[in-house]
Amino acid sequence: MATEPAPETIWCELYLADCREWLKNREANSVHAVVTDPPYGMLEYSQPHLQKLRAGKGGVWRIPPSIGGSKRQPLPRFTVLTPRDTAALFKFFVEWGRVLYPALVPGAHVFVASSPLLSHLVSRAMVRSGFEKRGEIVRLVRTLRGGDRPKGAEAEFTDVSAMPRSCWEPWPIFRKPLEGTLAENLRKWGTGGLRRPKSDVPFTDVIFSRRTPRHEKQIAPHPSLKPQHFLRTLITAALPLGRGTLLDPFAGSGSTLAACQALGHDAIGVESDLDYVQMAVSAIPKLAALKTEMNYFVNSSGADGQHTQGPDKPDSPPASQYRICESKPSLYGVNLHVAR
């Protein structure tokens, strides 16, 4: 009697480490794509400011009041960054780009979440590190960020906003240079292009999105949590042939790893904060199990479209496993603590 082959195991590795040190010891040409939401210059995620965030006392984090019974999430106040802070931010991304570069295969794409105030600094730094700038995703999402009246003089200047209310989020796209032509690079490394949402529709740089659903925030109460429907859209595009290993070097609560898990891709995450690593251990399988539609996109005719997972792509592979790696980065793949 013939037996069915064992299902393929999808690995999700999470390292408790500073990604800059971890990347220095990562095998060259071993990562096929990056999707990440970095802490900007590490300021808001430094221990003093994390402690203030968790205590509800702010620091660089703005702890907003409830509005109409709806409590807003804490947000980094990028407007408080000094020229010294922005110089440090630029230096941070140059250094990060340089240690990331060798780990990527030729043609690997890097998607980096940013803000309209800082995306230009990220782009300059990554190009300085050797990457090509390949465009910028416009995530159309209505947030409660910006648009406030002058602080302390709201009644005096009722018709004035300090800055625009943000209705979009930039995700600059970078690529490690190809090895030969795009076709040659795709054949050898499986990278270099972006997967189309449909065979007759190219991937576009405007994506309609929603704010992160409340039930996802309850699973992973991280202040910068991105929605699964949006992350799964980016990850699908970042691996054009549907294979390869994706890295999130600022893994936070593991939402990117969960999205990879749902799509059936191997993923690696690196996170320096123990509390967030512990959050990710619990959140990854729960977020990966969520049923969600892929994001809306704008097709070449300007009309809305939608990409859903096909029947051959299960939402959450049942044979998946989770490995939490607490070893030093130089001991990659050794001394694993099996968390799930």
C-alpha cells in the first residue's frame, strides 16, 4: 500500500540578538528577501524609552488620549528628533545596510517600513551601502497620526493643523545588484523581480490597506504591528518564484514571520528585546492561522484588484515548527530551544 509523502516542514527561526552582530556572522548569499519595520536609529526602542512606553509615560513615544471612546496606539514622535538624532539615524542605516548586504543573494529585495518624514534618509543610507533604490510602496492607510491643531493653542487656531494628517505610509524598496541579466539572476538565485498578483497584472507601488485589526493587536500588542493582509502581500511579491528564505532583522512580535508561515515560506527573525521575543513565541502561530484576504492593489488600468491565496496555498501549513535560537549569532543553527 503506497504511503503519502510527509508534508514539507516550514521553519521559522527567531534569534534573540542584535541584528547587526548577527548579520556579521550570517552565511553569505543565504537570504532571498527582507521585509522589516526597523526602529528608527534605535532611539524609541532603547531600554529607557521602552520602559517609559510600558509605563505609559511617553518619552519619545506619544501616548495619545482616547478620542470618541477609541484609544489610539502609542506612536514614535519623529518630530522631536534633533539634527544629531537624524545624523545618527543615517549612520545607523548605512552600517545596517553594509552588514546586511553580504547575507543577501544577488537580486534580493529589501522592503523597509518608514515615515514620510524619514524615508529620504533611509533611501540615501541604503544607496550609500551599495543597494539600488527600486521604488517605494505607498501603503494607503488612514491613521490618526498628524493633523492636530497647535499644541496649547487649539482654541486660538481652530482652523490650523500643525502638519498633514497622514493617509499613507512609505515602504522604500531596495535591491542588491543582479548577477548578469534579470532572467539569468532569476534562474540562478530565484530573485531580482517582483511576483505579479495575477499573470496579466504587474505588481504596483500603491497598495490599499487597513489599519491593523483589533483582534491581531490582541494577539500581538506591539506598538508597530503591521496587518497580516498587508505583510502577506509584500512577502508574496518579494519572493518572485515562490521560494527562498525571508529575513526580518527587526522581528518585534513576529508578525512578518507569521505571514511567511501562512504563505508556506521559511523565515528568520532577529529581535534584541526579550519581552518581544516572548511575545512572538505566542503570537506567531496564532497570527499565521488567521484567514485573511491579500491586499488590494491598483492595476495598470487604475482599477482596484484583489489577490487571494489560491487553493494550492494553505493559509497555515500544519507541519510547521518554531525554533527560538538563544545562542550567540556565531553558533547559528546550534543550541536551539524548541519553543513550539
